[in-house]
Amino acid sequence: MRLIFRQGGIKRRLFSMLRRSRLLLAVGMGVGLAWALPATAQDWPQKTVRIINPFAAGTTTDIVARIIAERLQKRTGKPFIVEIRTGGGGSVGTQEIARAAPDGHTFGVSIAGPLVHNTMLRRSMPYDPFSDLAPLALAVHQPCLLISTKTLAAGNLQGVIAEFKKRPKAYNYALVGSGTLSHLLMVKLLATSGTDLEPISYQGTPQAITAMIAGDTHIGCLPAFVALGQARGGKVNLLGIATAKRSPLLPEVPTLVEQGLEDLVGTAWMGVVAPAKTPKPLLDLISRMVIDALKQPDVVELLAKQMVEVLAGTPEEYNAFVQGEIRRWKPIIEKYKIILEE
């Protein structure tokens, strides 16, 4: 008997064997990777963790970043440091988070402007917050209060609006930064109420409130932490709060919505984010730890004293919230052509 080997058959069998070996190798690598990533997450952190704060020391972002750093250091026994990287209205530090090594050893905090609003307000950005950053938590928010000068005869919202409609050229509103939440809220308020006031620009919230006390500016929507003390001291009128429902921090203050200004909602919120390519097991682990830290009763109490309410939202809740913010502000930004200079 002769054994006949045909060259084509040998080639086909060799190709089939090679293909099977490649498939097994790929499966093996996939299994190895699936095993390696949770192991990496379990070993986290392996060195000092940087939490980047894009704003100045002593700001709400700084306070929240330091609370997270302290709680995570205590939990893991590894060092956590807060690094301040200011500039560009928060965009410099937020960009640094986006460009950091995705190994779980750098993440940070940021606010609505660098995370969402600027994508609608600026023609271009050095990073894409939706593709270059991964959410860890929807951390906290601070309500905005609508306040007015005591020189206005009316001390309630409907009376103030009626007065503005009678003599629109006689009044103005405080503008604290073009494109800021305060600005967007006032633009929407004027559009919703059918009034037309001139903006007067101020360097910051303290300067705007000082001008309001003096009667140089007449109305503004400003952060509760700064505005509330002046309202309680009787130096300005408190007209309402820009939350969807009454805030547990100020349950006695009526919302602008319940006073007839439909969907006039906007809070100064903060997110915790990491580089987008950070492995998901690491993101999940850090997210759980951050949320747990924010939910601690003493943390909630400490922040409430500064008119900051803990949200501790999951990454999924963060994403849903962001989509709601885009739906809320994009029509206003586009209709009134609010664009920030590069």
C-alpha cells in the first residue's frame, strides 16, 4: 500500500491547525486579561493617588476633594493628595485629569462648566469631557437663590417681575461670569417671565451682592452659601430657590417653579471623574469608595452647614443627569447665541 500525500491537503490541514491555535491563544489572552484587571483593582492603590482640584484652595471643590482624599486614605492605608491646578475656569485642571495615565492613580473633581456647559458655550475645547473622562460619581450640588435689592418696592417674585415689566430700562441684573450657571439662570428667568433687563458684569459673587445691597444692581441668581447670609440679615430680598423641589437645606424657601417659572432649575453641581481609559474594574472600585465616603453622616452634616447637599450619584445617574443638563441649557444657549470668547 502506498501512502500518497497531496500538497494541497497538507496546506489545508496546517492552516486549520494554525487557525485553531490562534483562536486558543486569543481566548487564553482574553481570560488572562479578564483575570488580571480585577486583580489590579483589588491591589489598588499601589502608589500615591492624586486627586486634582481645578479651582482654588478653600473652594467647594477643594473641600470635597480633601474629604474624599482623607476618607480613601483612611480606608486603604495608602497616601492620597489633593493637587490644585487652576486656570481657564477649571478647564486646565479638568484637562489634566483627562490626560493622566489611566491606572487609577489620578482622578479629580470638577463642575458643570468644564464638564458639560463649555461643550455648548465654546467653539473648541482641548479635551472632550464625554469621551476623555469617565464618571465616578455625581458628588454634590449647591442651590442657587434668586435675590433682589431692597430698593425695589416689591419683596416677592411676582411683584418684582411686574415692576420690571413696567419699567424694563430702569433695572439691571448681576452677571457673574458670562456663560456661568448664574448667567444661564438669569437669561432663562427673563425669557420665562417675559422681562428684558441689562446685565451688569461683576468679578465675583461677593462684588455682585455688595452692589445689590447698595442698589446698584437689582436682581441676581447666586450661590446659596454666599447669598443666604445677606438675605437672613435683611440686606437683600430672598425671592426663591432654583431647585426642582424644595431643598432639604432650606425647606421654608419656595422654588421658582412653584411660583410659576416653569423648569427654572439649576444647581451648582460637582462631579468626580477619571481618565476615560481607566479599566472598568478600577473605575467601579473607586466609584464605590468615593460614593461611600460622601454618604457618611458626618460628611453630609459638614457640607450641609455650607449649603452643599450630597448627591453621591452612581456613574449611571451622573450620565442621566448630564443628558438632562444638556436638554435644559442647549436651547437657551443656542437661542440667545451665548458663546464664550476663546
